[in-house]
Amino acid sequence: MKRIVCVAMLLAALCTAAPPALAVFVFRAGDTVYVDGKRYTWEEWKKIRDTYQQQPTPTAAVSVPSEAPRAASCITTIYYDEFPSQDERFQCTSGLGAVTREEILQRGWKVDLIEKIPTTPGQPAQSPRGLPLFLYKLVISR
């Protein structure tokens, strides 16, 4: 009994959280056609169907070629004890090369995540100021 109640609650939650359907439900019985609960004759439905035009889908404000990468990661080439300054270059994937944060933003990218990567064994773990050293990694996307 408890399982049935849980399943019913889950089904109700999924039904209310589902996005609205954009399709049209058409059911034909003889010469009568029901379209989303409305009743039409076959001739009326043929006229509606033939004159119906699909609404154009909205396009993005900035068009990006389909071949262009949509995500990349950029990492510092040396270890820092604090986040690098604006003029420091990050080595990026997806053919971006070595770029500064300002150049990343000018090219239409946004920074999604900043990750601190600790030093590897064999590297100094602290800066001369006594602070821990990290590589900084930016995950960017369009």
C-alpha cells in the first residue's frame, strides 16, 4: 500500500513539473475530427491544416557557427599564491591559445568555474611569502 502511494505521489509530481506539450492532438472518427478537444468536420479540418503555418522559432541574439567550440578550459602556466592579475595569460583549449581574462570576455566567453589545483609532488608547496601555491583553472563557455 505504501509503495502505491509513493508511486502515485511521484507520478503526480512528474505530471505537474513536466513542461507543457507543444504538439496538437488530432483524432478522427469517420467525418468528424477532434483537434485538442474541439470538433470539426473533415472539410473544415483540411482547410485549417492546409492554411496552418508553423510559428518561427526564436533565434539567439548572438549567432555562433555550429563548428565553433561551446566550452573550453584555461589554466595558468605557473603556480601562484593568489589569483593572478588581469594581465596574466591562461593557456586555453579549443584553439584559443594563451589569452588574458579580458580577451576571454571580449571574445564572447564567460567564466563558469574557477578551480584551484594544488602543487604536485616535487614542486615547492609554499611561496616565499609562506602562502600555499596553486595552478588556477578557468572553465569557460559561450
